[in-house]
Amino acid sequence: MSNRLYIDGSFGEGGGQILRSSLSLSMITGIRFKMKNIRAGRQKPGLMRQHLTCVKAAAEVCGAEIAGAEIGSQDLSFNPSTIKGGDYNFAIGTAGSTMLVLQTILPALLMADKKSSVVLHGGTHNINAPTYDFIEQSFVPILKKMGAKINCVIEKYGFYPTGGGEVVFEIEPLTQLKEIMLMERKGKSHHSAEALVANLPADIATRELTKISEMMDWDPEHLNIRQIKGSTSSGNVVIIKIDHDEVTEMITSFGKFGLKAEKVAEQTCKRAQAFLASDAVIGEHLADQILLPMALAGAGKFKTSKPSLHTKTNIEVIQKFLPCDIDMEEVNDNLCVISFGGEPFINEPLKKKLENNKKRN
């Protein structure tokens, strides 16, 4: 029986990322944990439905024994068993983020014994969470550079407060993740902007893109309106995408009642301009997403903006489970290099399975 970790969910940023990273790493390493003060840093502490779905999904994927898995609980015990690939279907039951549920179980399913198919129901484009577009176009491509084989599709869009979204992910297991270096913006930069509207007037998107064209000095061919059909909820999202050979950075803002379309676009532009003016290769939110995969690879390096408390807290959680040195070197007030040093995590069950197949053939 592995040792048990005791984790205080109130440390650092004090949010749900502490729980999600702990679940992911517990599944992968087999280390049990007990967490108290879950989401103590939030206005409504404890497990909300979205977080409870993460816990139950993780438990199903690895056959874990759990205690404290109920709405509002601030204490949780998680005792993992063996990760199993297969077909999974998880519904949040609200407009909670499907992408945060995916974030929790994806690393483990990369270390499963066979291919997995995951269907998720809930929100697909949520404030304070990665959107489906971000996962598909920014995060997953980096995992593919690290050797992962992942296919994803969005069947239905889901926005707050109704939800109703549906996404499907197909995940192939691998023996280990490969090291990557993301220190330069290689190749020519390509940029574009897109305004999504669901059950709202197209004029909102037109005004947003007009403002972006003015502030970014971009021609019309770089601007696109995406009108969402079949959504049960209303929503408006503005996305600026900056492509380089190695990375696709995405800056996202959400429209909301009482906030002018031009203001939504302006917020997005200012963040995009700040990123373009820096030497960062990885943006703040993508940096958070790739910390765990790079720690599992055991090596690598990337250049990002000054790390947030969210990033620093996530690093602390990772180092509780993995013997990986994660170094943050601040280049200046707005730039940081994060590097990883350690042994790669090996998917031993899959490695043995492949070796046995090779011997039989």
C-alpha cells in the first residue's frame, strides 16, 4: 500500500486546480491522498457539481475508493487502483465546465492499458475555465508534439447558465510523454479573430470584429463570425488566435449582459497586444495546462509570462506527487523560464503489453 499524502486545499491559490491536479496525479502514481479545506479560497467553498463530477470520473477511471464525495464537502479521501481505458460518459448536470473534467482524467487515460473514448456533457465555453476551442487548438497540439494521439469533436455547444453541451475525445495510450522545448516563437506568425454567437443577434459579432480590426489593424480575411446552431443556451465568445510553428496561443473573452460588444473586443485586444509585445512563447493559461504533462515527461523548458499564483500553486501540487524538479527563473518583471528536471514517468503496464505482443509476433 502506498503512503498517503495529506493536502490542505486552502494553500496558495486555494481553488479547484489543487483538487484536479491531485486527482490526476493520484491516478497516475497510485499515491493515496486525503484533502481538507477544498476550495477554501472561493466564495462558495467545498465541492460544487463540476468538482464532484471530476472526483467521480477519476474514481471510475481508476477504480478508486472515495469518501467525502458529495456537494459542499470540504474533505475528500481518494484511494486509487488501476487505470482502465475504455468507453466513458460523464454528465455534470449543470453548465459546469466539461473541459475541467477532461483536464482531470486525460493525463491518466494517456497512461491507460488501452484506447479510451470519453463523452462529456455540460458547459463547453465557460468563464474562468479553458474553452473547447482552447483545448482543441492550443493544448491538444502540444500534447501531440509530446507523442500523444488525441482526437476531439464538439457535438453541441454549451454556455452558462443552461449548459447542454457535448464533446467527445478519443485517447490513445502511450508509454511515455516526450520532452519538448518551447523557448522561441519559430516561423512566421499567423493571426486571426473569431466571434461566436449562439441564440444572439449576429450584429454583436460584427461590432466585436469591427473593433478588433481597428485596434489590431487586421484585414477582413483574418476575421470570422461563427454562428452556433442548435445550442440550448445563449452565448458570445471572442477569440484571438496567434499561431507560430510551435504554439497556438488563444486569448478569449466572454460577452455578458450589460457589457458592450466593443468593450468585450477591446479587452481581448489589449491582452493580445500585451502577449505580442512580450517574448513569451506560452501564455499564462496554457502554461498552467502543460505543467503536468511536462513534469510527467521529466524534462523540458518553456518561456512564459510572469507566473501567477495559480501556476505556482499547481507546481507545488505536482511536486508533492512526482520527483521532478521544476525551476522558475524570472528573466524580468514580465517574463519567466520554467524548466523541468527528473526521470520520465513510464507507463509500465502498456510497455509490458507491447513487449509481450512483440515477443508473440
